[in-house]
Amino acid sequence: MQNLKLSNEANKSSRFLCIYTKRNNNLITHTIMKQRLFSFTLCLMGILAFVFPASAETVASGTCGTNVSWTLDDAGLLTISGTGAMDDYSSTKVNSTYITTAPWGSHYADIISVVIENSVTSIGSSAFYGCSGLSSVTIPNSVTSIGYEAFNGCSGLTSIEWNAKNCADFFTYAYEHQLAPFYSIRTNISSFVFGDSVQHIPESLCYGMSNLASVTILNSVTSIGRYAFEGCSSLSSVTIPNSVTSIGNYAFNGCSGLTSVTIPNGVTSIEDYVFSGCSGLTSVTIPDSVTSIGYHAFYGCSNHMFVYLNKLSQIHITYFFRKSSQYDIIPDITII
């Protein structure tokens, strides 16, 4: 009997141990599962945050035209949207700094980038005056005019994306380049990108952008306005596509970094002073389509230049390469 009793007790202990162990294992298993689920949740939240980042919050908004509105978010993005023209503004002095009177003027120090959406047709005068923190701006293809001093004082603006299809010219009277929207900050611009909707490059658009190193003009462009790239002394290369049929006076005047130029086949006339002052220019290719070359078109260019042409004779081009006030002909032009 005693042995049987002991066996029963042993059996009870054994069953208890088995039950305890099973419960303990379940507890451990549940704990591990919870830890894994928590880690998975954190990982999933991280992935979702990366794929679907939290949208920026609107800091301020309002209207800036009859059918045009604006919003500024906490990331410093100012978005102009709607249809038609923006209102014109002026500048006002605030704590020794001139800033725009536009409705976002009180936030001028917070604006980092500006996007103007399609269907907006004009940018108002002094619209972004004094927005010194602005570093980039996108101009849509719908813009046909930009008001006076629109970007004056935007000292941090270095990058421009230009998509305006047929924006009005900025040059009206002799040497009034200050009418150009980026004139006051011209030496700060290092990147100027033309979109594939651009057909006309307005007069004086990139005037004096001495830090602009390269420009690519796409096949949509048919005309380059007067003074468009005058004084872009760091411009070492420029691609002029065959779609271009007109290049205005002084368009590349003073681009001393250019070493070679190929005139596209659609051009029939090289206007006055187009490449004058391009002191580094050593090679020019002139196509059969060209029938006339304007006065001093290559004035002040390299002491030795190779000119590739077919139709025009040396007599036709001699005075286009004069290099001094005495109208001396460059003696070593090579006609090919």
C-alpha cells in the first residue's frame, strides 16, 4: 500500500510538472510571438513611412489673383495654382530689408522653393522680392509674362527650371536688361534648364549669368531672342538644335568661354554682334542655309579661327571678323 501511495503522489507530481511545463512553454511562445509581432509592426511602419511620407502641413494660404491662389507648407514650398494672371505687387522696407507686399510677404524668410502650376499665365511684379531663402523655382509652360523685379533680392536662388512656351521678351530699350526677371541675381544662377515645351527664349533672359557653365537648348526651340545669353562668360558649351531658325542680335555676345559653335541648318541670317566678344571661339560651322552675316557678328573673337562654310565667299565675311577700332581684318582666318 505504501508503495502504491508513493506512486500516486509521484504521478500527481509528474502530471503537475507536465502541466506547468506546458503552460510555461506557452507563455514563452506567446512572449516570443509578441516580440516578433512588435518588431514586424515597427518594420512595416518604417516601410510605409518611407513609401507614403507624411504630407507637409499648410502654414498659410490665400489668393493672389482673380482665379489664382497660393499655399505655403511647413517644408518651405510655396505653390501658386489656379488659372489666369497673378496680381502685381511692390516692395516695402521691413527692418532695413525690402520684401514683397504679396500676401506671403510675412513668411518671406521661410520660402525655400516655388512651384507655379500650369494655367497660371503671369507672374506678378515684385512677387518674390526679397525672398532670400528661395533656392529654386519652376516656371510652367503657361506663363506668358513676368512682371518687373519679380525675383529681385532672391540672393539664394541658384537653380531655375524654365518651361514657358512663348514668354514675352524682357528687353525693350537699349541696355535695359534690368527688366529681365533674374537680372539682379544674375551672377548667382548656376543651373538653368529649358523644358521640352519652350519655343522661344526671350530677350535678355539669361543676360549676365556669368556662373552658368552649360546650357542645353532642346528641339522645341525655334528662336533665341536678342541678348538672351550675353555676358555668360563661363558658358563653355551650348547646343543649338536644328529647330532654331532665328538667333537675335548679341545673343551670345561676351560668351568668352565658348570655343566652338555650329550654326543650325534652319538659320538663314547671322545677326549683328551675335558672337562678338567670344574671345575663346576658335571654330565656327556655318551651314548652306545662311545667306547673310551681320555687322561684327564675330567681332573680337580668337586671333585664329577656323570657319567652315560653303556658299559664302571670303569677300562676304571679311568685315564680320574685325577686331579693333581701326577695323583690321583678322589675318589668319581659315576658310574651309
